[in-house]
Amino acid sequence: LPEFDAVHAPIAYWAARTPNETAIDDGSLRLSFQALSEQVHARASALRAAPSPVWIDDTATPGEQLVSFLAANAAGHAAAIGDPDWSPAVRRQVMELLDARSSDALAGHSRVPTGSFYVGFTSGSTGLPKGFVRSHRSWTSSFQACFEAFGPSARTTLLAPGRLSHSLFLFGALLGLWSGAGVRLQARFAAAAALKTLLQGHARSVIAVPSQLIVMLEHAQRHGPQKIEQTQLVMIGGAPWPRARTPQLQVLFPNARIVEFYGASETSFIAWTDSRADLPPTAVGRPFPSVDLHIAPTGAASKKATPSAALPGLIYVRSPMLFTGYATATPCEGPTLARDGEWTSVGDMGHLDSEGLLHLAGRQQRMFVVQGKNLFPEEVEQVLTDHPSIASASVQAASDAIRGMRAVAILEVVQPVDRSTLAAWCHERLESYKTPRRIYVCASWPRTPSGKTDHALLGRLLADYPGGPPGWELLQWRRQSP
């Protein structure tokens, strides 16, 4: 494959070499590479005079969105994809911040620099989505990193079963086109449809968030199929994967390589690993070949400081895959992002072990102190979700007259469980102070548009209702006999 300097560039290449191969199929729109190339060229001609970024219609089918996205790129613009679940007020605020007539633009400081191809959105601490800007090079480098790390199976037809407003699925869609194998899309995730696509061999690789794979596992256990032998690669990203379920995935996809990758909207890939149930729960893998890491102690003014080996520090990243900057954040980039020259940290903390394996402690802004010791909620959440009764977990800080703060857990359960069972489970795997002192069950589990647990919303609900909001059940020490 030649070296391309733009995300949309391979479309014409594959149209010339494999014109009749299916490029895009979303169930309602199916385009060959030749048809895709023709549509991209035609739409690009009409977009050349349009202001940048070009907003993509988030009510269109994912196939139509992808064609419009590529056309905007071919016309020399960045494309922006909002979330269809945004309220009108949020949509208006975001669009105003990106408006070409903004004060920044009038001052000559464009929010979307030349060479950008994409404005995506991630959750902001104020509730307003933050628009992050990506250059062509940042994602063309990411495609190459994917091929180098995951091997030939990354060049197979790929299933991206989620909205393209989520950068993970947009990346998967463009990866499928970049490789020439094509992509299969879903406007809304449906486990049965995803399993059918894979079972029939219409896609031989899949990129998914953990919650989707868990639903697929549960659907397969209830309705089948028991095995999908055609799948060659399962890529897991977006949130921590409960590795206790990896053996189940291996049974469902017996011929697939199952990989987890760690990264962020601002960094793309950072580290990856083949998924194994016996991996330490904090381990997220080894850095991708083009990624340099530095761990700086908490409170350090820059990445140049040397951390203590016994304590986690801020993870700084240097790679060709880093983002350009934020397009909507005001008045600055945000409290968790730190930059020092070529190095960037998104506020994650961790350490590198003697074998070069990156261990993730958690996000700096979520850490709290119990009995004078740092507690990272992510560590406790990982232990809880490894229990077969727990689908999702959120660990929050609550005031405690003796300890100052204590850990409270909120759970989404798949089967009944009592607090004594979970306390014993945690005590076997965690230091005593990390075991939640109070546990709630939330039946209606809140998620962000990207499919992650909405920890911020759960924290606000707990703060507003210290005894537990309506609809939450306080988990009893022992289950009552029926």
C-alpha cells in the first residue's frame, strides 16, 4: 500500500484497483469503492466554497454520514460530527463556539487549523462537549500503528457497530476503507445484528466498547450462536475490559485474536495487549512502537521530573498520533490536559513496570484520599466488574466523620448478590480501605454518548441524595430468604 498523506486519499486508489469490492454497507446503503469514489468526488466539488468545519448531518444513516465526511475532507475541509442526543441548547452552544465568525477567528487564530480533517467531541467537565481537532497525519499514523501491532487481521472487512459521532467507530470505519477491505456499519448497536454479520462472514474483524461485547456474549449464551469461527480480530477500546470475561470471548470467537488498546481522544493509541484473564487488572499493555512514555510524579510542573518508583505518576505521551488541540474549550484547554513541548498528558496516572508494561491507576481528577491514602476509583471498579454478578460499577467519594472520605459503590447487576459476598471478593483483591462501605444498585444505568459509564452524573446524584436517589436500592449485607 502506498504512503498516503490524507485520510480520504486511499478511496481513489482502491476504486482503481478493486472497483467492485464493497466499501460501505450500513444495511440501507451499499457502495462499491468505485461508487464511493464517484460520490465523494461529486460532493466535494459542491463543498469547496463551504466554511470549515463542515457539519455532517447526524440524522443521516452512518453510510451517508461517512460519504459526506470523506467529501468534506476531499474538498479540503475538516468535518464535524455532533451527537444526535445533544439537546438543542447544547448543540447551539457548540456550534457557536465553532462558528467561523468567532472572536478568535476574527483575530486570525483559527480554531480549526489548516491540515485538520476532523472535529470530534468528548465529554467536558462543565457538561458542554469539548471539540478536539485531529490532523490527517495523526490518524494515518494511527492506521499504520494498528496494522503493525495487530497484524494482517486488521486488514479484513471491519464491523463498526456504533454511531460515527463516537470517534472509536469513526476510526474503525475509516480503517476499513484505508485497508481496502471495507466496513460494515450500524446506526444503533444491536447485538443480534452484529453477531449475524460476523457469523455470516460479512465482516471478519470488529471494533467495540466493552458494554457492547458483554451484551453480545449474553445474547449468544441465550440465543446462540455458540461459536463464530470466521472472526479473526476483536479490538476492544473506549473503557476497561473486564478480563474475567475474556475466556467467554475466546469461546465465542475461537479463531480470533482479542486485543485491548488504551488511549484517549486526544492521544489516539497509547498502549495495547492481547487480552488474557491472568493479566494484572491494572495493566493496559506495552506502548505502540511509535509512542514514547514518561511518568512524572503528581504535582510536577513538567514531564522532566523523575517519579518515585513506588507511586503512580502522570502519564505523558509523545507520538505522531497526538491531537492538534481543542476547538471549543473555554477559556483554556481544561484542568486535566497538560502539555510540555512535544509531550501531552490527559491526566491519567500510572507506572511502567520492570518489563515495560504500562499499569493504569486511574484519572487524577477522580482520585480521593481515604485514611490518608490515595484511592483510585478505577482500580476498585475493575475488581467489582470482574465479579460475575456485576455488569458495571462506579466508585464515588462520600464524607466520613472518621476517615474523612469513604468509598461508595454504585452497581449495575446481572444477577442478585449481597454486600457480604462483594466485601469478601474485594478483601481478597484489595487493601481494606479500598473496599466500599456502602453499595447501591442502580437499575437504569447512565452512559455517556460514547457508551462509557457516566460517573459524573452518578456522583451528582449521590451528592444530591446522600441516602440514595429514588430508584436506587441499598445493597443489604445478606440476601433475604424468599
